[in-house]
Amino acid sequence: MTQPSVHSVDRVVVTIPTIAEAEKFYTAFGMNVKKNGDHIDLYTHGHPHCWMSVTANGKPKQLQYIRFGIYEQDVASFEVVVAKSGLACKPHPMALAQGSEKGIWLKTPDGTVLQLVVAEKVSPTQKSPKATPRGAARPPASAHMRSKQTSVHPRWLSHVLLFSPDVSGMVTFCEDVLGLKLSDRSVDIVAFMHTPHGSDHHLFAFVKSDGPGLHHTSWDVGSLDDVGEGSEQLRTAGYPDGWGVGRHVLGSNYFYYARDPWGSFAEYSFDIDYVAKGKDWVSGDYPPEDSFYLWGPAVPEWFTVNTETAKAA
């Protein structure tokens, strides 16, 4: 049997304390926020796909489940792989309540619930292009006027990074069950995975922690200016906490991480490395000093705090 592989992160489902604050934050971040009953669905402007669903339940933020897209011809193979793994589980109660329980359900070794569904590939099929400037320059200068700039809007979901108490174990799980490939890692501190169907340097990633949880979702934007102006957009909207602007080593992307009201992050990402379908990426195991960033401000102490385990303790 050929090893099947997921091709996209289709949706991220989280719960948070109050829906009004979620609407405010994600609108400020530049998402197209749509109210849907007791939750909000997050879209990027100009793209029909729903990337994330956020429901308020009055409790601290928690990742509920992640939905991955697979191809129809791989369903039978995935059913066999999941059955052999011993990790199959029942549909998540939130999916049952919303009538979206179809597909194959399983839990990672960390206990995070995953859903595999037949879906259109929404991960990029080529390296993300640089967008045309959003504002007109001030001749003969290159920069546009601050008074004339328009809002930064992400183009699509690039990747998701989770906390994990066992990064190496999650790499093995992703390779053996999800069919993902290792891009790069730094011992048992952090690891980055891509799909052989073609994706950014990482579609799914993990960083060491005392338990599972959501660290950040990463959203593609069209320029380094978008990263910087996005950071200013969040500060102006009343969200001053973040890390960046900087550039990563592994993945090579420029970044700014905006801290949300619940202690996790939404990242603006530009110019990340791309692993094309059918191409081999030579993965490496790099020292910690090379695993995080090439340049940028010092990392805040709270950047690696897992608020899901901290509030559960």
C-alpha cells in the first residue's frame, strides 16, 4: 500500500472565552470575519475557503481539533493506516453539533483530535508570489504615505504550529500516519513538516512544551511591508504585544507574531520557502541558535508560554 498523505490544513477549530473579543482581534488582524450561529468563521478576503472556526464557551482558550484535507483516492488507505495506529477516535462533539462529523477521526499521541476529510487542496501549489504594493509611492520616493495606506489582509493560511511534550514522537506520527515529510528540526525543541503534495516549508509544526496546545496560526501576506504594516495595524487597534518584525532561519520567512487576547499568536508571514510536489527537501537537524530566527528583536519571555496547560494547572 502506498503511503497516503494529507495535502492541506483545512480548518482549525478553537474555543475562547468571549466571541466579541475574537471578532475584534481577527478583524484588526485583517481577516474576513463571518458570524455563524454561536461561532465566527474566519476567511481571508477574496478567498472562498473557511480557514478557522472560533466558538465562545466562557472558558480559557483551547484547541479543539484540526481538520486536514485528503484526496478521495486515499480514503481507504487512510482508514487502514489509522486503524493500525490504534489512534482512531469518535467525532468531536462540536463537529457532531454542527453536522460536520464526516471523515476519519483520530487523536495524535499528544491527544489532539484530528479530522481527515476529502477536500480541495488549499495549501499553496507554488511559492507565494510577491504582491503589488497596496499604496501608491510618493514620487520620487519609494515609500507610500502612512495617511494613504490601506489595511493589510492575509491571503491564506500557511501553517499551524502546536505545542508538544514530545516533538520527536509527533514527527514520527506525522510521517507514519499523516504522510508528512520532515523539512527541518532542532533536536527535540522544534520540528517542521511539509506535505509531498506541495506546500510551504511547513504545513504543520511543533515546539517543545509541557503539554499540547495551539501556539500559532500563520497567515501569508504579500510583502515585507505587509508584515511591518500589519504589526502597526495591530498596535493601532489596541494589541501592542507581539514579536518581530524579524526573519526566520528555518523556513526563511519574514514574520510578525501578534499576541491574541488568549495568549496564542497569529503570524504575518512573507516569503517562506516552498517544497514543490515531487521534489526532495534535504532536511537538517540544526543547533538551537539556528532554529529560531536570523534577526529581529529579543524573544519575549511569554512567547513560548503554553497558556492552555498554564491555565489547566
